[in-house]
Amino acid sequence: MGLYSAVARPFLFRFPPETAHRIGDLTLRVSPIWSALRPFLETRDARLETKVAGITFPNPVGVAAGLDKDCRFLPGLMDIGFGFATGGTVTKDARPGNPIPRVIRETKQQALLNALGFPGEGLDTVESRLRNLPESRRSRILVSISGTEVEDISECHRRLQPLVAGVEVNVSSPNTAGLRTFHEPEHLARLVSALVDQRDRPLFVKLPPWRSDEERDEMIPMARTSIASGADGLVIANTHPTDDKRLAVGRGGFSGAPLFDDTLRMVSEARKKLGDDFALIACGGVRTADQVWQLLEVGATAIQLYTSFIYEGPGLPGRINRELLKRMKASGASALPTTRSTSPAGRESG
């Protein structure tokens, strides 16, 4: 942590955000380095073991979609101590994304504003890359998929799900035109049902955030529709839509430290309104063990983070997990504070 904060982050932050990301990408792809450092970075303890929709992960701290869009360095992320890593978001065809500028750092808030718009190499490339990973690696990988047509998303799902532990369908990116059609319950039900019909791995739906009673009344029906249509879990939530003239497209998604209170509230509301019979991955503003603990207490099954990793570096997952163990010892707990259902609800996969 000290080395990253003192040396690596100041160096990386001298570059534009996407250039810095490419440097980090190249570094994390050097597998021998992270394999060698794994004993010093990873925290392993049976008490941290976490089940998410029937998938067993060594700890509840995962990487959110967006960090490794093309599944280039997922093994490196697991070597530094993440319990699981989410690749993507992957679309059927390669996409350039939105015009630049499309990423802005808000360093005082430890936050990012992005309007990337799903840039990526496309399904064929990612499928080949995942196929070349050993099964021991794939068993801790989720992959995020999206698109604007049910048929395209279904093809991504059909081809990638045999290569990963589970699939996350993103219907909530604020940076991609056309996704809002899936905010209508009937369209969302059609999409989720199509994926469930060919499912043989757990399926998660990533929802938009809600910040008002009106938005909650729109999003909770999306959550309810997802579960009723057969999804095994939800990811709550995506980045917060934000207008900003500094972005070429004028609007993007806000992520980072300021979002945590909203994430905690949304997870709690979703559990109270929808019950315990589904997995719930909390995403948004997470950067400390105390925050992970709070989210697990109100109903999260596991958590994902992204922006805090950009700001705090490769020591972050190990530090969170060590602090979780210290908290368990101090409180006399023998397990993490989640008692909700973490297995599929016995639905037929079709």
C-alpha cells in the first residue's frame, strides 16, 4: 500500500486515465510477477470462504466489471488476493466505445467519471482468451455481457458461460445507447427468460442505482422481474448517471468512494423488499473491511469493487481480508455476517 501510494500512483496519475489503465493492464498481464508475490498479497483463511449462487470463492471481495474489459489479466487480479474477478463487459461485436474525452478522475473524492460506452475486442477474442485459461482459474471468474438485442446477448451468454463460473448481464450502463429498453419489465423478462432457457451456470442481473423514492419504484420492479424470470442473483448497482460537459458525450457514470452510503441503502432495501432467496453482490464505493462488513450485515452475499483499486493499488484486497479476520476475532464471530441464501433456488436450467 505504501509503495503504491508513494510511487506507483503518482507516476500513473501523471498520465491520462486511459493511458494509466493501459500501463496497469500491461503490468497485471505479467503473470510470473503476481504469482511470485501471491504469498505476500493474498490472505487465505477458511473463515472467509463465500458461496454466491452455489459458487464457492475463497473470500467475498471481487473485482467489478470494467477493469478488465477484454479478460486479459484476470489471473493477476486473483493472484493479488481477490476472491473472484468479473471480466467484461463483453459485446457480440468489437466496439470502439464513445469519443474521448470519456474518463475523468475526481481525485479529491477518490472517484471516477466515465462514459466509455463498452469499448472492447468483442466476443470472438474474449471467448478464445478464456478458453486458454486453466479450469482452476475459470472457477473464480464471472463475465459481464451486454448488448441492445436479446439475440446478441444470448449468443454471448451461450458461448461464454461454459468457460466461467457465472454470467452477469449488464442492463444498466448509463454510457451505452439502447440499454434502457431493458428497464421495461416486459423487455427485461424476455431477456432474462431467454438466458435462463440456456443456462447451466448462475446468472446475475446488474441493475441501475436508485437515489430517490421515484427511482426506487422503477428499479425494484426490475429486480423483482429478474428474480421471477429465473435469475440467480442481482448486482446492486452500476455507476450513477451524471451529466458533465467535460465528457465528449456530456453524460457518464460516477463511481468511487462517495457512492458507499447509497450502496448500503440499496442493498438493505432490496433485501427487505425481495427476501432472501437470491444472491446479492453489492457494488459501489467499497474500499474498507468495515464497509464490506456493513454490506454483509444488511444482506449482501459478496461485494465487487473497481475504483478503490485504482486509487489504493494491489494491496487492497489482502488488506480488506486481513481486517475482516481481525474484526471476526474481535467480535468472537466464527464466520462472515451473512446468513442469506447463497445457493440457486432450485430452478430448472432448461
